Amino acid sequence: MNEETKTAALETCLDQTDRFQELLQALAQRGDTDLERVEPAVREILKAVRAEGDAAVLRYVHQFEGRQPKNLLVRDYGGKEALASLSPNLRSALEIAADRIRSYHLRQVEQQKTFTYEEGGVLLGSRVTPVQRAGVYAPGGKACYPSSVLMCAVPAQVAGVEEIYLASPDTSPEVRAACHLAGVTALVDAGGAQAIAAMAYGTESVPPVDKIVGPGNIFVAAAKRLVFGQVDIDSIAGPSEILVLADDSANPDVVAADLLSQAEHDEDAYPLLITLSEEMAQKCSAAVEQQLAALPELDSRGRPRRAVAAASVKNHGHTLVVRSRERLLAVANQLAGEHVSIQMEAPEEIVDGLTRAGAIFIGHHTPEAAGDYLAGPSHVLPTGGAARFGAPLGVYDFISRSSLIGYSAQALREQARPICDLARAEGLEAHARAVEVRLK
């Protein structure tokens, strides 16, 4: 065990102490990001792409990625061939994941239906239609996240989106295979803020989209925030996080494994634990240290993993010890975690009281990793406490609604007086006259 790993232990804080209150307040504000630091550079990129189109995008791709794509938009991206080139096990895993994600989101379609009804001569309703184009961003380069492609693009496909573009630099065969399974129309061969700008504003090669979804680095997050209004976006994604809720029935090794499954994502990830006893806190902290030491230094693509996980645990790993299930629920709802794992007796009782969470993993046999890959719901979730108002990515993110209103002549006569009274109360005479001219 090296010295860095030795110091990477969960900080334990007891309820009703000054440190507990200080830490809880800090964690509740963990969604604060430093986007302002990169916004000037991102604004420059957005402005250039909006003015110059393809030329600006390709210039930034060369500057930041060291590449010169032959075509910025690639419709024939070889997804079927890429899928066939994968090992049988990986190909099967991607196909199973795509099928399960599609099956889950097909159920959401039932909740997004057009409806109409008639009430006193007035036709009312809501019409639901998919957006025409959606843009999905996926990190590229050394990163390879075909699961994120499936989790973003399959809900769009199920919603009925006509064209789905995936923006990612120098895509891997795994990502192209996922694109094929998810019905991606074309690839935008660029990353970073320049890719977001191309999809938001459109260029000679890339048609503008209606919505942009998917996680990225701080430049991507800043770009998404700045183009919001020109297009819709899903959210501003922050570092990944997991909140484990554990009582004495929990297995410390399982708790530690779940905490590290998110810690390995990013040095800034938050592995958090709320438990009911100091003894369980100590056991989980010891298990985290032990499992950290056993993690490989590098992953299969040569990227550091042990050091990343150790930094996450050291900088953001905390255990909050409370004395009751009621207090545990109150703290959990205040933190509004992205992933919340319930490793307690009678977990269904905790689920009923857990009102603020991105995704809830119920019981000792439900690893967070299942939600990342195969369970079915999209793993694109609100981070940084945004589960207070946000939601997982779903079919509802790729639809637009139109209100339907139709009056008969008799219905308008019956409602004309209150409509005109309200209009004139607001000083809008033309509104009132637009009603009265129809009565003559």
C-alpha cells in the first residue's frame, strides 16, 4: 500500500457536532461549479463557430485535439461493421443493454400521450410530438463510454426523434457500435465546446439540433449553459457521486465497493456514506483503504484508476454518522444524491421517505454499476444536489408539447365577459376587442 493510498480514507463526522454541520452545509453546495473560469474562452469558440461554421470547428479540432478530420459530419460511420468486429461477449453485452434500455423507455412513451377533451363547447388538450433533431455529446480521445451513447440516444430513438447526431472526437469501435444499436443518424467528428457550438448553431455540414444532451468536461458544460435558449439542454453535469445509506445489516466490503465504483470516475467525484453507528463507519473506511490498495494502477486503456479513486476518497470521501433512520432520511434528502444506494433492513421504508434522489438502488443485491450499464433507466442523472428539481434523462426530454384550444361560438359568448374584464384589468384593450369583434 503506497503512502497516497494510506491517506485515502473516509472522513467520519458525528451528528450534532460543529464539523458535521459545517460539512453538511458544504456538501449541500457541492453543485457549485467554476464555469465562469472557462466562459471567456468558450464564448470565443461559440462566436467563431457561429460566424465561420465548419472552418472554425475544424480549426479548433486541430488546435485542441491535434487532428484534421476529413469530414465533420459522417453519416456512414460503419456502426454495423464496428459491432461485428467486437468480441462476442462485448457485442452481446451491448445488445442486451440496448434492449433493456429500450424496453424501459418504451414504458415512458405511454405517459407522454396526446389527449383532448370537450368541456362546455371548448375543445382542450395537449399534443405531444418529438423534437426533429437531437444532439448527443460523448467524451472521446482516451475516454470510451459506449454505455453513455446508449443511455442518451436510445431514449431519443424511442421518443421518435427523426435525426440523432453524436458528437465525439475520434470515436472508438465500441462507441460506433453503440451508435448503430441506438439509431444514431450521423457522427459529428469533433469534441469540446466547438462540437456543442456546431450542433447548437449549425454549420455548412452540421444541421442545428433542437436539444443537446450528454456529459462532458468543464468546457462542454460551459458551452451547453451558454447555448441554452438557442437550443434546449438536459442539464449541467458535475462530478459523479454516490450516497450509500447503511445500517448494521450492511456488508462493509459491499459498501466500500460501491463507493469506489464512483470514486474511480474522477478525482472530483463524491463517495459519501450515511450510517447509524461509528463502528460501521470505521469498518467501511477500513474496507475502502483495503480495496483501494487492490485496485490496478492503470485500466485496460492505460489510464490511471487507483490514483484517481484515491484522490476522490481523500478529497471528497465522507461518512456522516447519525442516530436514527428519520435523521438519516432527512440528511439524505438534503444532499439529494445522484446515485443513492440503500443497504439497510426494510429498504422499502427508506424508499418511501427518500424524496430527493436521481436514481435509487434498493437493497443489498443492487450494485450501482447495474444502473450504469444494464438495468434500463438512463444513467444520465442530476448531480450536485440538482435532484431537488431535476430528473433522469428520459423520453420526456425529447418531446415538445402544444396546447390545443378550440371554442365554439356559443362557448365564446358565454366566456366573453370574464375574458374581456381580465384583459381590461391588465390594460390590454386590444385583447378585449379581439374577443368582442367575434361576437358581432
